[in-house]
Amino acid sequence: MKIKAWINRIFTTILAAILLLLAFTVIVSKVSGRNHDVFGYELKIVLSGSMEPTFMTGSIIAIKPGGNMTRFQPGDVITFKKKEKILVTHRIVEVRKNGGNVLYSTKGDHNITADRDFVPSEHVIGQYTGFTIPYAGYLFSYASTKLGSALLLIIPGFLLIGNCMFSLWREFTELEKSSKQSVKIEEI
């Protein structure tokens, strides 16, 4: 019985943690309108397969923003602004220095040729850290929708409530059994 009780406690704790994490993530991203930021790292969702097999479409990757954006070398993977609202994460294949300006030639690992335009260092957002969660980006993208955020908050909540109700039912059953046993003992 004690093992079942511990498993139940662990399950309840995990469900509560998931519910709180999802609620926090959805609320922060909705309120701030910013990217997900965890311990100084930005989490980005991979939308294309240009960097496969390094990371797959739908994965979440962590980038380290900030710092001196002229420090990168060929082989480094950077995230940069391609247009106002378009971010790209590709590998640097060439670095050109012209006075104080640094330009990067980039290429997706899955692409045959390098990107057409050089990336100025001031367009670089951060460097890929090597941390990837495969396919988790699909979940975060879905959580960004109204239906997704509602379901991702409601389902763990119902699971937590269901687990609590099951625990209460089991405790009442145990109390009933013990009270019936005490009545039988008194009758003897």
C-alpha cells in the first residue's frame, strides 16, 4: 500500500508541476508577447528543415542572446534577423571583416548552397547552444492558439482533479473497511 501511495504522490506532484509550468508559459508569452526565456537562454521553434539533421523541424532550440556579435567563427551556428519579423538559424561558413564591420556568410546544414546575402553582425540575435528538444515546438505552437492554450491548461487540471477525487475515494474506501473491521472486533 505504501508504494501505491508514493506513486500517487509522485504522479500528483508531476501533474501539478506540468499544470503550473504550462500556465506560467502560456500567460507569460501572452502578456509579454515575447519569446520564451529560460535562465537567460531564448527558446526558439524551428520552422523549416534547413538545419536538419542538426535539429529537426518542429524542435525547440536554445540560443544564448547578447554579447559581442562580431566574435563568431566559421562553424558556429547563429540566429539572425533576415527581415523585421523573420529569424533564421544557420551555420557560419565564412567571416568577412571590413574595418569595424563584420559580415557572415551562412548556410543551412541541409541546404546545398550558402545563403545569398551576407549577415551583418548587428543582425545577429544569439548563438545556438546545442540544446534541442525534438518536436516540442509543435506543442508550443499549438499552445499559442486560443484552443491550444485552453486545452493545455484544462486537460492537466482535469487530470489533477481526477487524481485527487480517486485518492479521496480510495481513502474513504479504506476508512469504511477499517470501520467495518472495528465493528466486527467489538461484536466478538
